[in-house]
Amino acid sequence: MLSDADLERYARQVIMPHMGEDGQERLLAAKVLVVGAGGLGAPVILYLAAAGIGHITIIDDDKVSRTDLNRQIIYRDADIGIAKAQLAAQAAKAINPDIQVSHLVTRINKGNVKNFVAAHDVIVDCSDNADTRYLLGDCAHHQGRTLVFGGAVRMEGQLAVFQSSVAGHVGTACYRCVFPSMPDAKQAPGCSEAGILGAVTGIVGSLQALETIKLCMGQDSGLTGSLLLIEAGQTEFMKIATAPRKDCSCCGDDQADG
Ligand SMILES: [Zn+2]
């Protein structure tokens, strides 16, 4: 049952037929892991907290730099040198003191990824490196969890939802089906070499938050089995279908589904 304070806080979304009190209760019960509190993680964390996702875990091992401030809108000039995960958790709690927010100043690795992924309903990949992305992609598949992937560089963004081992969606593409091999640094330069505009990470992060909220409400995402490509220079959005690969080294025919 929602309290009177909850009904007031969430009044503008509970009134929508899509949401109702049932949908809000599902949001408050949901557990979401946000990996990365940078350009994508900033809008994701703020919107999830504002919408009333009841349990949010934030993982990031980085500290705020001056070069982050063009896009990582949680942070202020005075925050330079402070751990992002800590500040992001404070910001989420400042918006919504009624939710549980945990933070870890650490990095996802082979040793800890399984426990983190298994303990959450939805994993939001806001990371900035290929190693973390593949670890999360493979682990989400093997643990039967939903992965909301986002990426942005220069004026381009990408977004996808992976549910390759989630009931109702088994057999859709996993992360590795769509990105079978790890790109080298030349093929896929990061934001520090190629540049990034804050409003572009804002668009991608806001869409990641939206898909996460829909999924936590119990609705389907419009992006399971699809990849959304955003070209912000010409303001073009293109949604393409993704296909599972029989030879995928994560979910393919030869792989144990463990
Ligand atoms: Zn696959």
C-alpha cells in the first residue's frame, strides 16, 4: 500500500493509466544496479530515484574530474576529486529520501560481477569500457537478468535492451550476439579521445532510465531484440532489429546455459 506521502510524491505518474498504484508499488519493490555514474549514469540515477525505484545500487570507482563536468550533471565544480558513487548516491537520496540507495567505490570484475547481477532485477550498463560491458552482457544472460545497454560518443548514441534468458524473451539476441568481438581502441575510441557532448549522453541516459522504469513496472521494453541508433548531428533515430547468433560464444548452440 502506498502511503499518503508516496501518493503525493508520485501523483503525476500514478495518475497515468500505464502506472496506477500497482505500477508504483512495483517500482518501489524493484532492485536496479547502475554500473557507472558518469555521463549516462547521471541522468539514469536521478530519474530512477525521482520515479521511486525502491532499491538502487551504484557502482563506480572513479572520482570527479573537471573534464567530467560538461556532461555528468550530478556533479558540481566543488566536487572535483570526490568519489562519484558516493556523490551520486547522495544526490539520489536528496531527491528521494524514502528509497534505498547503496554505493560501492569499486569496479566490476570477474570475481564480483555474478553477485551484483544476481542480486538485482535490472542491470543498467552506463560503463565506459569494453571489459565491463562484456562482463555484464555475459553475466546478465547466464543469470537470467535484463540488461539495459547504452553508449555514447561524439554526437552518436546506441541503446538496447537484452533479455536473452528472461521468460517471454528467451532466444532474443544477447549483448555478444550484437557485439561479437571486443573493438580495439582505434575502431571504438572513447570519449576522452573522440569527444562527447553532454546533451547526447543526456538523451541516451534518459532513454535508459525510461526503459528501466517500464521494465520495472512490468511493461515490455520496445527495445528487446532491437538496437536504437541515434545520430544527434542530423537528429536521426533509427531502430534496427537484432538477431541471435547460433555461433554466439555467450548464448549460442554450443554454450552451456548455466
Ligand atoms: Zn548471444
